[in-house]
Amino acid sequence: MTKTSVFAAVLLLASTYGLAQDAPPAPTVRKACDDLKAEIARRLDAKGVVGYSLDIVDKGKQTEGKIVGGCDGGTKSIVYNRAEASQAKSADAKKPQ
């Protein structure tokens, strides 16, 4: 093999690799906030978590709690808040058995 053919092969390989890297990202799935909120609540309930709230807020809004999900195409966030011990007991008492 000559130096020219090796160089051409390397150049061809490098250019194809570059094209593969420029591929557009896969589209994100737009999930409804109520559906995602219900899914997160099911997961928390299955783990035995009690005394919490999940709130849907505009993305970037200042809020207390931990952001646990994004929905409506990234325009909204779902925020997890842990209730105080006294609120958790009253919330548990109100849950249907």
C-alpha cells in the first residue's frame, strides 16, 4: 500500500466519523404534566414514601423543593416537597385505605 492510499483511507474514515457526529439529536417525547406527576406519585407510593406533595410549576420559577421531572416539552417542572411530620400524619390519615 502506498502512502497516498493510506492517507486517502484515513481521510475518508475521519470524514465519515465527523458526519456521524453531526447527526441531529433524537426528538424528545412531550409528556403531559398530569401523566408524569401520576407516574412519579406511583413510584413514590411503591417505595412507601408518605407525606409529600408534587407541584407543577413553570420551568425556572423560584420554588422550594426538589425538581424531579420536566414536562410539556420542557416548559414545566414537577417539584417534590416533603411535608412536615405533623402534616405527614394528617395527610396519611386522609388517604383512602
